Amino acid sequence: MKNEKLAIRMAGEISLAENPGVVIKKWRDIFNISQKELSRKLQVSPSVISDYESGRRKSPGTKFVSRIVTSLLVVDEGRGGKVIKEYGKLMEGTKFFEAILAIKEFAEPRKIKEIIRVSESEFLVGEKNLDNAVYGYTVVDSVKAILELSPLELSMIYGSTTQRALFFTRVKRGRSPLLAIKLTSLRPSLVVLHGIEGSPDPLALELAKRERLPLAFSHVDTVENLVSKLRELD
């Protein structure tokens, strides 16, 4: 099969995920393929895809996961292979890895309130979501990520699932990270800003409210100490 490395990664993430449907949706969004288009390619009802992504159906078997992955890749190839080509460049280049300061998938889900406590963070938006599950975290150098990464590369900071906490460091007021998240169309469980100078940008707060994103900022003094504290959750 063409793009074997990408296919293996996608199938592995879906099959091993705590919530496979969330990961299916993540990859479908990355490829910018609608549920209707994917279901047509798979020759199933759109409700089948919807049920998997929402968790109404149990985890798909390996054969169906393989069909989903193959269908996503075939559709992209039919469009000129834009995502596949970008992914290839991502694996060859270093800018993506320079922008990622730490990334972790939890063996057991954590609650948002645990992330907030360990990272010494304070809520700006969405405090009512304290008990929502988080399955990992990513710490990102916001300047490198926003200036140098493509939308696809930004999508890759989610690791195996969007149900994670995204920490953006070197943030001045918080507008750019929220705009970057809106650009990817993927929604993390929690966004934490680190290094805010002064008060947060009102547009950042409004974007978080509109996108229903829990948003907080960390009081930890340095990026190194922030990463060290997050490792307590490992």
C-alpha cells in the first residue's frame, strides 16, 4: 500500500486509543473529509461514521479501521495528495519537532482539575468543565508553532487524541494560539497559556467562549518548571 508509514500510524492511533471515535474524527478533520464523503467511500450509512465518532457504537474492529484509513488516503490522493505530501515533509523536517517541547499520552485519563492543579493554572473561561477527561498533554513553543507550522502540522500537535491539554508557551496575550486552534478545526479538552504579559487579549477570551474551549493560564515561572510539573502526572 502507498503511504504505508502514515497508514500504520493512523491505524495504530485509532486501534489503541481509549476513545477510537475521537481519533477517527481527528484524522477525518485533518484530511478535511466530511462524514458523508467518507461513508460514501466506505459504502456505509453516514450514521455509522457518526455513531463511531460519538461513541454510540463500540470500537470498530481492525478490518473496519483499515478500511477507514485506506479510504481517507485514497480520497486525499484523488485530490492531489496534499495532506499526504505535507505529512511526508513533516516527517522529514525538523521545525515541527522544534516547536514541540513535550508531549505525553496518559496510561489512564486525568481530569481537567488535576491538570490545572499541577500546572498552577487559573481559569479564564470554562471552569465548569473541571471533571472532563484528559488523555494527554502537549507543550508547544507558540512562536515557532504559529510562525513556522502549516495547518496540518498544527493538527499533529494533538498526538493520538484531541482530548488533551494544549500548553502554549511564550504567549504575550493569547490571541494567536486561539486563532491557530480555530484554524485546525480540532478542539482540545483544555488550553493553557504560559508567559502572558499583562491581561489576556479580549478576542482570545471571546474565541474560547465561542468555541467552548476551557481556557486557563499557568503561573509557573519557567517553561522548564512547567514541563517538570506536568511530568508528575506521568
